[in-house]
Amino acid sequence: MAMQRDFILTVLTWALAGVASMPALAQTAVSPVAPAGNAAQGATVVPDFSGVWRHPSLPGFEPPASGPGPVTNRSRTRNGASNWNELVGDYTSPILKPWAAEIVKKHGEISKTGVAYPTPANQCWPGPVPFIFWSFITQVVQAPDRVTFLYTDPGDQFRQVRLNEQHPAQVTPSWYGDSVGHYEGNTLVIDTVGIRTDRPYAMVDHYGTPYTAALHVVERYRLLDYAAAKDALERDTKENSHVQVDSVNRNYRGKHLQLEFSVEDEGTFTMPWSATVTYLPSLPEWDEEACTENINEYYNNGVSDVPRADKPDF
């Protein structure tokens, strides 16, 4: 537990200090979602999303109630949910351009042989947005000028969102991209561009769906009563495999945290698409994970390609 506290205190220190992202090639910014006016912002009570939230389902994304959704799994379990042990992305999805569909298809063919193909999750690399949203646990830390998200999988990662700012004229691509946010009433709206493409395992989901420098993700977080969250929870049950069944109270009827996100990338997708992730309060304590300390892939009888550096980059 001491190690866990030290980790969280260290991350929060970095968050408040505003650690700079890893530099890469410059990229022109996409126009962000406009922040709310300062007067209205000051009069609005900021919603409290703080706490440890859990979404114990795999692969993680919930299809939207309507409209185009994410790539889903062609391989299903007996109850009709996604088969986590065989990830065969639906390469016939209308959202995919032909070159992207071919990549998804190739990943599925590997999975059908019983081999787990490399992803940021199983290779201990930072997952880009929206890939990182699959993480079982998300902790939200709110400050006046920024919101910090801590993720448990793979290992312990964190991501920062600057509040009431614009994207720079030239965005420096980074692992999680440049994220700016603002509150619209009871909703936190986050706009992200500039996600690195010159990186290993550049994919937006567990099916290997690729992305280009045009990737643009908008997130909307809000607290929902159970009645309002019920539909999304049912979509989750229908689509995803439930794991860690004792990690949340499935009979919980209090507030749920819902992330609704939309994805645009004219280089990869034929149209924008959206999905949701609905979190419940986490029951177990946050266990520290150090993904890079064990490079042996027990499930693949191989060795993970963990990040390495000749010198510290911070």
C-alpha cells in the first residue's frame, strides 16, 4: 500500500506541475470545441467526477444507442457477447475505409490461429485515445486549471487535460495527444488532436483498427442516475464480456459516470462514429501494476516489446 500511495502522490505532483508531453513532428491543429464563456463558466457549479471508477468489461466500448458505432467482434461467446479470447474485428463495418478494413482483417486472422497479436495493452505501451478507454479502472482528479485521468491498464498511466484553453496553432504530437476541455453545465467536454502516429501499435481499439494524423476525438463525461445509465449498461452486457465480477456491485443504483465519445479520422473512417463507456464505483482498492517489469507473455509464449530509452525522457 505504501508503494501505491507513493505512486499516486508522484503522479499528482506531475499533474499539478504540468509535465510536458514527448516531442515529435509538428502538426496543424483541428479547431477545438469552443469553451464556454468565462461569465457563464464562473456561475456554473462544476460537477464532481472525482473518485475511482471501474468498467469491468472487455473489449470495453459500448455501441451507441443509435448511429454509427465502433468496430465490433465477429467472434462471439455462447451468450452472444464478444469473445475476448478470439478478437476478430468486423472488417466489413461500413465505417472502415478499404485499407483500414484490410488491417483489421489481418489482425483477426492472426487471432483465429490462437495467437494474441501485439497491442498497446499486451505490450505494455501507452494506449492512445480512444484505445486507453478500455482500461478497467479510471481515477479522475479535478483541479481548477486541469483534469487528470489515471488508468490502471496496462500498468499505471496518466493523462492530463488543460481547461479553458485552445490547442496551439502547431500541435506537437504525443502519446495521448493534446487535450483541452471545458465544462458545459454538468458535462465535461474534452477535445483531443495530435495523437502520435509514428509509434508502435498505433490502433484505436483491440481489433487493431488503425488511425492517421487526422484523428480527432471528443469526449463528454457526465454523472447519470441508474435509470438514465440503464440502457448503456444493457448494451454493455449484450456486447462485452464481463470480467472481474466482484469488482463492482451490479445491483448499485447510485450515480454512474458515463463517457460518451465521438471519433473522426478522414484518413481511416468513412464517417464519424461514437461509443460509450459507463463506469460504476470501484469496490476493490487500486492495486499497483508494473507492466514493464515482466516481459514474459504467458499467453503467447513470447517476450513483450516494452518501451526502452537510452536516457530518461523526463
